[in-house]
Amino acid sequence: MLILICVAVATIVVLPALGRYGAYIVYAVTIAAIGALALNLLIGYCGQISFCHGALLGVGAYAAGNFGNAGQDMSISLLAAGVVTALVSVLVGLPALRLRGLYFAIATLAAQFILEFLFRLLEPLTHGVAGLMIKPAPFLGMDLSNDRGYAAISIVILVASLIGVSRLLRTDLGRRFILIRDSEMVARGMGVNVALTKLWAFAISGFLTGIAGGLLGFTTRIAAPEAFEIALSVDYVAMIIVGGLGSLPGALIGAGFVVLLPEAVQRFGESLGAATQTSAIREMVFGLLIIVFMIYEPRGLYALGGRLARRLRAPFRRAGAASQLAKSEGVN
């Protein structure tokens, strides 16, 4: 965690030297990482499969946008978006009290489509299919005049979220999450209130999701229904699968992979003068890579990186062990 904080501070220091596109990449990955962290808490640590994450991000974007347009500070708007999305997430999680596994996943898929419909229906709040235009808002009184400001704030919120979730997982509530993921029957046998614990997981995950959605709304300046469709939910599920389920660093790695891969493929195609063709196949490349990870490395990039690091350290460990053995023999 200390390494992560140092990297975040270094990134903020370097931000003034980045161009607009560099700052955009930083906050795009960072916001995605906050959303992936929220979903990983729900699926990776509590075992509740959800396919309505994209719509919940939309709830956060619309909530933050309405509060911001009403003249509230961005910090207040993000907190309000977190609370509103947490309440909606708890409502989505109510079927989890009776349904499990695939059946509950289908219920969350239905919730995704219901929320998409409400985004179009509730025109006074969402402006329907035209989308809600979101005005820039100050953050703690500071004017955010460029993308670097959004990148810095996103990094700070991501680090705070990581610290908060890591500490949560070391509490009794966090351990109950993991116990329910491993076996609800065992959890009940140990006296855990499974229903209440699940609702807490949805509430906390929803709060972080709302903040991520609010940041997304403020950075894009618009919240429109088509931006929060099922494809976005699938992207976030892919992030935590590719990065590593039940792993905090995996949420960051998966977010970076899913956000940067299409950008890299697009830039590569443009350099070859085949931007149109590359744009058409980049989603296919993305899908194939996910399938490869599911087959050959189901624990994600984080586990793969750990295994490679152990292999690289093995020769040095053997050399160190041989040196210690030689010293001990010399003493004898």
C-alpha cells in the first residue's frame, strides 16, 4: 500500500508535465479502477455476481450531475452520488436474500435494463435520451480548469478508496464477506447474519460505484443513457476477471488493461494507416484476450505477475542459499 501511495504522489507531481491526452488517460484509468474496486468488493470478496454495474455508474453520474448543476461543490455532489447509488444498490441486492448464483446474476441483469429504461423515462432528472449536461463544479472551493485537476482528484480518491477497502477487509465485516463467498452454509452455521452482511456489501460497493460514476459524469460533462448500457457492465466484469478476482491490486491492473488496450490498438492502427479496420477489430481482440485469460490464467494478471516475479527471484534465492551453506561449511 505504501508503494501505491508513493506512485500516486509521484503521478500527481508529474501531472503538470502531461498534455491533455496524458491527463485524460490518467483519470480514465483511475476512475475505472475505482469502479472496478467497488465491483471486486462485491463479486471477488463477497461472491455476489452482478451485471448492473454500468447502470449503477449511471445512477452516480446523474445524481452528481444534478447536485452539481444545483450549485453544490463537487465534493458534496460526489458524496451525494455515493449515498444515492448505495441506496439503489441495496434495492438491487434485495433479490440476493432469496436468490443465489446464476439466478441472482439474471436478476441483476434485469435491474440493468430497468435502470436503463428509467434513465430515459425520468426526464426531469435525466433529460431523457438527450442526456443531462453537467456543469463544471469547484472541488473544495478550488476551480478545476483543466484535465490535470480531474486526474489529481481521481488519484486521491482512488488511494483513499484502496486504503478504506483494505482496512474494511481486515474487520469482522470484511471477514464475513469472505466467509459468505466461500460458503453461505458455513457462514450461517457460525452465526453470521447472511442477509444483513450481503446488504452491507451492496451498500459499500454502491457507494464507491456512485463516486466513480460521479467522477465520470464531471469529466465527460454529460450523463446519457447509451453511456451506461450493458456493454459497460461487461467491461467492468472483464476488468476484475483479467486483473484478478478477490485482489485489490487486480482491480487496478484490470482497469488499466481494459481502458488502455483499445487505445493502444487504435493508435497502432492509426500508425499503420488502417484506423477504420483497427476500430472494427479491436473489440474482437479484447474479447479473445479475455477468453485466453479465462482458460490459461483464471486468477488474472496479478497472479500471473506474482508467479513471474517468483521465477525471476528464484535464481537469486538459490544463490543466496548456496552462499549461506558455503559460509556455514567454512565455519565448521
